[in-house]
Amino acid sequence: MAELKTQQEYADFIAARYAAMSGDAPAAAAYYRRAFANEPLDASLLERATFSTLISGDAREASQLVATASPEVARQSPTAQLVMVVDEIGAGKGHAALQRLRNNSLGAINSDMAGFLSAWLASTENMDKGLVELAQVPTRRMLAGEQATIQGLMFLNAGRDERAIEAFNQAQRLPLGSSDIVMSLNARLLASRGEFDAARKLVAMEIDAKGESSLTDYIGVQLETDRAVPRPKLSLRQGAALVMYIASVGGVAKASPELAALRYSLVLKLDPELAPARLAFAEAFNQQDRPEDAIEVLREIPATSPWRAQSLIQQAWLFNGLDRPGEALVAADQALAASKRRDIALGAADLNRVNGNHERARKLYDEIIAADMSAKKPDWRVLFARANALSAGGNWKAAEADAMTALELEPDRPEIQNFLGFGWIENGERVEAGLSLVRKAAAARPDQGYIVDSLGWAHFKLGQYEEAVTYLERASALSPADAEIVDHLGDAYWRSGRTAEARYQWGASLRLSPGPEREQTLRNKLEKGLPAKPAASLASRP
């Protein structure tokens, strides 16, 4: 029986390792938990099981797992200790959590967060001791803004508003992953003291630096009149959750979706209403190729939340990635109904464009561009996006005008050069100028299949079929799943007299699920080949 138990533990361990390497975090967590249940004195199994369970996003299951471990085994697992710290804070046992942080290691990967959390918990008992704890956190240039923010939170909690404002101001002058959170706390604190102009200035500075956001909208509404604004107040749980979020969004979690999921699952266990953490949690799931889990996380943001529109547009793109365009467009419309903010409108416009709703996309881009021009802040990216929508909708002249304006703003952008040059060549206009632009784009981005394709297609249009084949073969190698590029290569082969290879490429393009119009064209070419060569080459055109 003991041998069978050992075999089962080994089998579960191997299955867990395989699931983890395959990106199946929930399965890996389940296998590691079962392996630990069979060998409850193995601290390394507890660490793997707890870590995997948190990566899978299940903080409650992680707590239940850690509760089954003996104190001696749990003491040897840094991630189990982190779970116990969070559970003690959640139960209102801040002092016990602080003692655990002081007496146990949460691992090198969590050292910054552990230091910030220790300082926050110490400050809830004694502000000066909290400052000492914070000073003991190793200074790192990339986390200087976060360190100043934590100090501001500590002063805020202690009722030392002048020092809190000073710390928040310092944080906003430094690189910061959560600048909108700091702006919100600082602006609300200033407004609660009657300093409305200073608060509005902070909001304006944030918008100017990073654009409008859910928080700038929320604070902006509060500051529309000079009515009293409540002073920010954080409970033990809320403060700890915010400290963990700030340490994560600006720290190592940025580079690891697995660590991000671990951190944010614990943050949300402490404060389920911290919407920025929920948005970040969903993005961590998406980066782990778990879009459906990401959607479920976002659905927890209520309709009354200032972050509702942002969560809906994020859901829309997730649905789109799952090839569920109907649900994607519904979510985009719901986002627009919740907010007319620029980033929401732009997300909805882009989503409509990529789904072929060119007229709807154009109208949304029109509104954004009109506002940009009114503010004297033209954005080449939106102009270029509208150019793409107009071109796909059959209005090349309007698309050309937008592309030329975008190129004036950003003359060295290969994507604009390629679009405009390809359009001129495709339409038989300014062929030499178009070829020159496409050459510039290809020189800048030689590894981009769609740009190399444009150069090859330009040679094809000029009747230079051997040169066309050279570039189109390279484009096809770079982007073998692009039906248009493969189709172009087939055409070049046909004109070069390589008819069997041409038919093979057209068949391959057909198998890549092209749009209905290209599909019919491909079927015609497979049946009849290309028509006779045109009498005059585009090379004769200016």
C-alpha cells in the first residue's frame, strides 16, 4: 500500500509538471494538491501546490490548502506564509500578520511587497515604527515612486495630511505604475480640505500625461462643483490590498503573468471591489492564454463602477480573440453606452474596423478626430486607423488623404509608408512614388511579411515578375498563414510561367480561410488561371 501511495504521488507530481509546462495552471494546481495530500510532510510539494493554486487564480482554495498543513511544514513554504499573512489581515489580525512577516521569509520574489506590507501594518500601530520599517526596504530606483506612495498611504492613515500630500506629490514626480491611483488619493485629499483648484490641476496633469481614464472621470465628476468631498479612508484590509496592488503593478509582476495572477488573486481576496486589480488580474489570465477566465473576472465589476466601461471594452477584445465577434460588438456597444471617453470610443472603433464594420468604425473615428483637431492634438494613429477603414470600405481617395496627413505627422513610420505606397501602386497612381515609399518601409521592417509583400506586389504591378517572385517568396516565408500574401505569390508564379506552382499557392490560400470575395477569385483562378497580360505596364505611368 505504501508503494502504491508513493507511485500515486510521483504520478501526480509528473502530471502537475506536465500541466504547468503546457500552461494549464488549474490542472497543475489540482495535481500538486493531490500529491501534497499523499505526502503532507513534504514542504516543497506544499510550496508548489500553493503557488500553482494562486497562479490559477483561486485564493480561497489556496487558503484551504494551507490550513491543512502542519505549522512546521507551512513555515518552510514562502507562498504558504504569504497566504497566511493575507488571511490574518482579512480576519482583522494585523499584528499577527506583521509578526509573521517579520519572522518568516516570503521568498526573494516577494521581498519588495513584503517590505511595503510590513511598513503599512506597522504604521497602523505606530506611525514612527512604520516609517522605520519602510526605510529598511532596500531602495530600488524602479520602485522609488511606489515607496513614496506607501509613505503617503501611511501618513494618510495617521491623519497627517500635509505629509501625505507631500509624499503623494513626490511619488507623482517619479516613474510609477499606478499614477492614476496616486492622483486619485491626492486629489480627493486636497478636495476634502477645500483645495479644489489644486485637486483639479492634478487631474488635468494626469490627463495631459496619460490621457483620460476611469479614475480621472470619477474624480472629475466629484470635482465639478465645490461640494464637500469625503476624505479618503482605508480599512486595514483595503490598505493592505492597495499596498499589495501598488507593489505589484509597478514591480516584478509586470513581467510575469503567473506572478501577477498570484498577487492579484490575493489582493482581491482582501478587497474584491478594487477594480484596477481586477482589470490587471484579467489581463494576467489573458496573457496565460485563459481568455474565458479573464472574462469571468471582468464580469464581477458591477454596472455602477467607474471602471465598467473599461471592463466591457476589455471583454469585447477577449470575445474577439475567441472568434465570437457578435458578443464582442455587443460588449463594445455597452462600453460606449457607459462612457464616451476617448479610449473607449477608440477601442470600439478599432473593434468594428477589424470585424469589417467599416462605416460604423469611420463614424467613431470621425468623432475622435474632430475632438483631437479641436484640441489641436492630431493623432497619426487614429488618422491611420480611419484610413484603413475608409480603404476597406472602398473610399480610397478619403483614405489617401488621411494617410498623407498621418505621414506628415510621422514621416518615418513604415506602416504608413507601406499603406500609402501600396495604395498608389494598387490603384495605378503615382506608381514610382509608391514604390519608393514601399522600399523605405521594407528597408525599415525587413522582417514584416505584409510589408515585404507590398514590395513584391509593386514589382508585380510593374510587370517585373521575377523580382516580384523573389520578394513574395520571402513574404510568404515570413507570413505563411496570410491568405493574401500566398495568393499574390501564386499570381507571380503564374506570370513567370510556373503555372503548377501558381495553382498550388492559390489552393493553399484557399485553405487559409480568405474572405468571401477573395475565395471566389481564387476558385476562378484555379479553374481558368490569370487572364492575358495587360497591354500596357504600370511602369509607364508616373
